[in-house]
Amino acid sequence: MLLDQKPLYRKIIIVWYDSEAVCFLTLIFLLAVFVFAYFGIQTALYTPEYQTYVWIPGTVAGMSIGVMISITIRLIRRFFQQREK
């Protein structure tokens, strides 16, 4: 049995976790994580016992920057797609 490609009651599903508000809240949270990691890097660099562990907050900072860039690209694409319509 083939599925109907155009069902009668088709609704557009709005995904709550991909809304603009949640994206902006995630960006704010990730900025706080980056600041926390930055202070961790500074503390690890100034404390001789912890200098070998500077990679841990560095990794956290790098991952938070990566996700922030990804979300920012998503928001920019969404802005230009809405502007075209």
C-alpha cells in the first residue's frame, strides 16, 4: 500500500528546540560556558601544578565556540530564508 503524498490534514510541525528563542538562550548559555572555560585556562596557566591540565578548559572553550558558530550560522540562514519569502 502506497502512502498518500498529500494527506488531507497536513500541518507544519514547529520544533520547539529549533526556535529562535531557544537558539538565543543556547548562545547565552554557551557564552557563559566559554567565560568559565577562559577563567579555567587562566587559572591553569598561573598555577604550576595545573599547567599540564590546561587542555581540559581549552577543549571546553573550543567546543563551546564551535557550537556557537554552528547556531549562529543556522540563525543567519534562517534570517535570509525568511527574508526571501
